[in-house]
Amino acid sequence: MADVKKEVLEIIAAKTSLDVAVLEPAALLADLNIASLDVVEIVFALEEKFDIQIPFNANKAKTEFATVGDVVRAVEALVTERSDSN
């Protein structure tokens, strides 16, 4: 799962122009000034990269993914679920 985490952080960094070093698991997306439009673009990029479907409601983005760790855990769980079903 280390590779998944690394790739998730790289996608977040690329979509937000943030340095990967500031993307700590406890870092709040709001504190990093990641706008809701950025979150939508991140979700699309993650879905494409990992061939997963992230249940996501753009109107509730701040409550679904409050931290960087929330995003990483959601993707890891979906990747594991997809692997288990194959």
C-alpha cells in the first residue's frame, strides 16, 4: 500500500501545486487551501489512475475528505476491495 499512498500524494501535489512534503496524513485540506474544484479534479485523477470509483458528492467534499489521510485511506480501501474481487 506504500505505493498507493505515494501515488495518491503525487496526484494531490500535481493537482494543487503543493509540495508532497506538506501532505501529511493529518493535514486538513482546508488548511492547505485545496479548493472544492481541486478536490473534484483529484478524485477524477485518482479514479483514472487506480481504475476505481470513489463515492463522492462534490457538495459534501469537505465532510467526506477532511484530511489528506482521509483521501489516502479511501483510495487504499477501494484498491484493496478491487483486488480482492478479482
